[in-house]
Amino acid sequence: MNQPIKQKSSPIRILIADDHYIVRIGLISMINLEPDLEVVAEATDGIQATAMFKKWNPDLTLLDVHMPVKNGIEAAIEIRQQNNEARILMLTALDGDEDIHRAMEAGAAGYVLKDSTDDKLLPAIRAVASGKRWIPDEVAKRLKSRRLFEELTPRELLILNEVVKGLANKQIADVLSISENTVKWHLKNILAKLCVADRAEAVAVAIQRGIIHLSTKAPA
């Protein structure tokens, strides 16, 4: 009796967005070696990523968080607006709890660090593409630690970004058109919320956690 012929399933179609050429090419080469995975499009920034998603409608989008023009979190939001069932996996060197939180809030179903080996990345791709979530232990710990801190207000974030630039209280007051006493009051709250003793420590902790970034454009 003849056995029915099994139909070969289509590979998981993947869009990769990363502004680093070597990283992007390495990912493409590694993924395309897998018979059940196929890179169908690539992008170097968030704007290209959203355009490529619209054109190719991939099964999974692999986004770097920190990209020029439009970052991965902004791209994830726009992609999810195009298709609220889009499956997104974040791959990034940024491991601050705020970066991870923003990515998940943007609709990412998984978050993998760039120092992960293929035995961690490939299962993450397959899991997220199948509709599952992928949160490694180290990422889960970062998210858990975030709950220990009170969130900064939008005004406090503005002031903290000016502190990073090295501005004094009077200069910050002039930039934001508020009084110097108001700046001092906000700074007091910022130090308390970050559990630090001074401005320098506040900047260091904020950068480490991904609350602010030393770039021309911070993540949304």
C-alpha cells in the first residue's frame, strides 16, 4: 500500500533590520543555513524596516533596537500598526531594563541579546514565529528589577537628558523655560527614584538601565 507523500512545509520567512553590515550579513548567513528558515528581506534602519515589512509581510521580523533614522522600537510600533498580529523579535546589545520594557510595550514577543549564540537565537526565532513569547532568564531578571524603581515622569526625563549634556541647573531652567527651583525639585525626585546620591551617579544609572542614551536621538 502506497504511503501518502508528505508535503514539505514552507520555511519561516524573515525580515532582518540591523544597521551594522557585518552583523546583518552574519545573521543572514546563519539563518539561511537552516532549511526551515529563510531571510526574504533586510533593512539598515527603522524606516526601511517598516517599508520592507509592508512589501514582504514576513512571518517574523528581527529588529535591532538601536538603529539610525528610526529605532527598532519605533519601527515595531509602526509594524504592529500595519498588522497587529506581526511577530517581532528584538535582537540587540542593549540590556537595560528600560530598553527591554519599551520593546515589549511596542509589541515585541521576544528579546535576545546580540552575544547570544545560534543555539539561543534560532530557537527564539522559531518560537516567536510560531506565536510564542521568548524571554530568556537574563532578560526576565532585568524586567523584574525594573519593578523596584519608580518610573520617571516625562518632565523628569527631559531634565535628566539635559543633565547628561552637562548643563547646570540655571542652564536647564533656561532651556526648558522653568524656574531654577523647579529644576532643583525635579532633580531631587530623580535622585530618589533612581536610588542614587548625586547627578553623576544618576547619569550612570540611567545609561546603564537604558532610560537615556548617549546618542542624538533616544529610543521612544
